[in-house]
Amino acid sequence: MTPSAITVSGLRKAFKDKSVLDGVDFDVPAGTIFSLLGPNGAGKTTTVNILTTLMKADGGTARVAGHDITADAKAVRAAIGVTGQFAAVDELLTGRENLQLMVDLSRVPAKDGKRVVADLLDRFDLTEAAGKHASTYSGGMRRKLDLAMTLVGNPKIIFLDEPTTGLDPRSRRTMWTIIRELVADGATIFLTTQYLDEADQLADRIAVLDQGRLVAQGTPDQLKRQLPGTHVRLRFTSGAELDAAARIFPDATRDDEALALRVPSDGGTKSLRSLLDRLDEHSLSAEEFSVHTPDLDDVFLALTGHTAEAAK
Amino acid sequence: MSKSHSAVMLRRNVKHLTRNPTSVFNAVLMPVVMMLMFVYMLGDAFSVGVDYVDYATPGMLLMAVCYGLGAVATAVNSDMTKGIINRFKTMDVSGGAVLTGHVIASVLTNLIAIAAVLGVAFALGLSPNASFTDWLGVAGIVLLLSIAAAWFTIALGLFAKSPETAGMAVLPLVMLPFFSSALVPADKMGPGLKQFAEYQPFTSIIETLRGLLAGTPDSTDTITAIAWCVAIAVIGYVWARRSFTKRA
């Protein structure tokens, strides 16, 4: 068995009388990517804040890198790197100065500082912009600098709180590549995200957080098996048509409000053709036709019976 | 650890001052403008028993401290709300190191503004009768006030929701000198305001400076002024350290 990088048991936290975390348990094996998936307000950032010693839990225990987060906070801090939800870069300093600041505050020996900074700038493609103030950086560049700053001192366990929120698709892909490289180098990643595809792409294990409780945990494949899966959504113009269609697709689920029908399908051309043929046979035509792959909303609908939106 | 976190933090704050000269410029310009407006433009209209520039300079020194505070509160708050303080905390940088950097930067800005105000005051004919020890007293009181105001401002900055509200939160500190004996003696004010002006902390500080510059220091005023400064500094310090530890 691989040793655990993070073990959490019965973690609880409330702000005033509002419970934010209500007994959370999980275990992250060293050298893997663990993703905490959930909508805004589910308690993701609170979990990160507690595990990174920024906040005290009301109950439960957690060990990070083998150290208890309350009894041995200093040892925890020495082992982790944290990238918060907003790019925490100093805008009045240049990219290089930001990294040098981290070197000066870390355990990196002063004589290695210049090399560490140059290597990180190079690795994150920031060498060209290194002399410019961070205030002139694009969102993607800021995020990269932010992550580079976290990596000064080679932390074993890296916390990334929504590292790609607000990034354009290309910067997102770059970030994913970087995260994979970190794990290949032996780091453990604790990642929070609101995007199912991101967790699916990166994580070895996913835990789904909803209103302070974990509603599901497992590998991406295990979780997807619990999902409604790919389906075709047909929208009709009248209730009578919806009724008729529901009769010919008995395994479909209907949404009376939207006059829509969700028909399970693998999304392949063959099954789509047969579906359309059956509609034709009964002289039915749908107003709108779309193939739908599961997203976070479906995960929540399947696991909790309410949508991610409603969880807010 | 060979590298001192406090020194690193201070260097960062000083770098901020040189990178963002408008904040220093504002902190210097406003008190100088006030000085010119009240002394050069309106000064002859006030009758306070002495040359108006001699009367107004102590209050202007106080304003030189206060006008720098808005930028300090905004800077501290943006460190907090943008996650920079959280980053420092997870790197085991102490609150003492982070906050002291801000305090020293604030005091440095104040000293520049004070030097400018004094320069203008002398140009407008300031003629103090202070001895060398009196001048040391002036320097001591101004420094004490500057440190106290910085800690209190930093506490406000850490507490405020956003950089904008942090800037607003120090506004009372900027306004308070107007309701003191800075520009006119408190006993010339209307009822209510007069009592307020007599007992608020800035009046005792201004009266102390006035006494020292005139070469006739008043020990009651001085003790009251020092007590106010120490109280403000302690409240600010305790509040700031608590906010730093608690807020994530």
C-alpha cells in the first residue's frame, strides 16, 4: 500500500451557526491527484484552508504529510505548497521579483536562489515576461506565476484551489499539463474544481462535496458508472407529442415543464439513427434535438437529487 | 534560518513605495496644499494671538501623518483579500514580519510628508523657540503618533471587506484634525463641538507639539498625548495581530 499524503476523518467546521463541513472523511495516497469536486459554497475552499493550517477545524482530525494539522502545523507548512483561489501574486513586483520573494522566504539556500528562479521562469514560459510587473500579466500568466511561486522549495504536497477557474480553454490545457508533470515528478496534488471534465481528466480519485458532506467518492470511472450517462434530449412543442414520445421510449425520463424527454443513448450514429427512425415511424418530430454528455449538474442530480445550482 | 523574514517583508514594502510613487505623492501633496491654503491664503483672517503659521504648523504635522494612512489601509487590505497574506501564512511567515513591514513603510511615508510640511512652514515664516531637547520631543511625539496611527490603520485594513472600504475606513482619522485645535482654538468653536475638540486625542497631541515648538512644553498635555498614542498603538497592534491570525 502507498503511504497516505493526506488523511482526513470526521472534519467539521461551522461559521457562526451555519455548518460548512459536516463530517468529511477521505484519504489521499502519496503521488496521486485527488480532486474535490463541488459547486460554489460546497465547502471546498474551507477544506483547503483547514488542511493548509489557515483555519482551525471545529472537529475531526487530519494529517498532512504525516503531521497532525493542529499539533504540528509548522511541520505541515514545511511540506506543502498552496495556490489559493485567486492568483496571489504581488502586482507591483515583476515576475522574477515575485519568485525571488518566495525564495527569500523559503528554505532554499540563498546561493541556489537565482538558479531556482531562472528554472521556474523557464519551465512556465515566463522568461520573456520576467522583467515586467505582474500587473501587466494576462490571467493565464498570473496563474502560471502563482503556481511557479508555490513550487519554490519543492513542496511534496501541493494544494490547488480551483486552479483553472476563469482561464480560457488554452490556458486551462496548459495548466493541466503542468499539473500532470508535477505528479510525474512525485508530488501529491489536492485539487478542487467545479468542473467534472477537469476532475475526470486529472484525478486518480474524486470526492464529490455537497453542502459540507461527501456524497460520493471513487475513481472517475466508478463515479461515472453512477451517472445517468450520455443521453439525447428531445424537446417537443406540445404535451400531447411529449406523451406520445414517452410511450415509444419507455426507459426515457420526462421533464414536463420543459416539454422535454431524456432518452438514454451512447451518442453513436447507429443508435441516433434508430432513435430518429422510431420517431419517424410514429410521425413525431422534435422541436429540438441535442446529445448531452454528463456534467457537474448531472452528477449532482444523480447523487443528491438536486442540481448544483440549487445547492447554492 | 539565516534570512530574516522581517527584512524581506520590509524590502518588499519599500519597493512598493518606490513603484507606486502616486501614493507617496498624495501623502505629501495634500498636507502641503492644506498648509498653503490655510496659512498663506486664509492665515491673515484668523486671529489666534500668535503668528498663524506658528499656530497652524503643529496641526499640519498631524495632517501629514493622517493623509498617508489611506494608502496604507488599502495596501494591507489588498494583501489580505488577494490571498497574499494567506500565501505568507502557509510559508510560516509571522504576522509580526508581514505587519511590521507595513508599519515601517507607513512611518517612512509620514516622515517624508512631515519633512515637506516643515520645509513649507519655514518658507512661510515659521519661527519656533524650541531648544534642542524640545525638537527631540517634537520628533519623539511625531514618531510615536506615526507608529500608533500605522498599527491602527493596519488593523482597519485587515478588518475591512475590500480595498475600497479599507480606504473609506480611515477617513475619520483624516477628518479628525479638523475637529481639533489644529486650525482654530477649541474654545472658539460652538457648544458640543468645543467639548469634543477639547477632549479628542489629536488636540492633546497638537497642544503638546505647539508647546514644544514655542519652547514652553506643558507636561499635562505631553502625558495625555503620550497616553493617547500608546493606547491607540496597543489597540491597533492587538486588533491587527488577532485579525491576521483569524482571518483566512
